[in-house]
Amino acid sequence: MNTTIRWMGPDTMRFVAQTGSGHLLTMDGAPEGGGENLASRPMEVVLAGTGGCSAYDVVLILRKSGQDVRACEVRLDADRAETEPKVFTRIGFHFIVRGRSLKPNLVERAIKLSHDKYCSATAMLAHTARIETTWEIVEDA
């Protein structure tokens, strides 16, 4: 896996990442740090990547379990350390899984498997952050 990060020039704090799969991602800093607030902060991208990694796992596991999953949303809420490096100290994941006749035990199992076994992003962040998970099922009509 590889990614190249390019600084967009001396008058900005914007960066463009080109991932190994060829996709582009823009990041910027807050105005108080010289940024222009035109893109996500790098740590927001880390948090989003963690949520995406876990949601991907949950959907895949539920599909493989024969569940009729129609949508999956994960809302993340995180706390960071007060001092540098400002690592994540707590990350709360709230999953909203929509489908038809989803079995609660399989939803809970999919989330647990993601966090305990499959999601490498969560595994890395768990070294500094307390991981909390909650979930709900919404029946799809």
C-alpha cells in the first residue's frame, strides 16, 4: 500500500493525497494554523477511515451471514489528548443498521468481529483510544 502527499504551495496549508488505488483526497488545516478550512483535517480523515473500515466489515459480515442488510451508517464521536501528540483517547462508534428481519445477535457479532479481528484501523487506534460501540437496527419496510 502506498500514498503520496503533495503540499499545494507556500501560501496554503492544503495537501493532496494520491492513494495507491489512484484516488485523490484533499486535506487542509484550520485557519488558526494557517489553513483555509477548504477540506477535512488530517485527523478527521483518520477518524473517517476508521469508520469506513469498520462499516465495510459489518456490511460484509452481515451479507455473508445471510442477512438482508440494506443500509449501514456509523456515527463516530472521538476525544483527543490535550497535549501533543494529540492522539485519540476515546472513540465512540454508533452503528445504525437497516434491513429486513435482521437478527440482533448477528449485528452485534458483526460489529464485535470488525473491532476484535478485522478492522486494522480500529486495531491501531485501540492502542491509544478506548473504543466504545453501540448499535441499533432499523427495520426496512
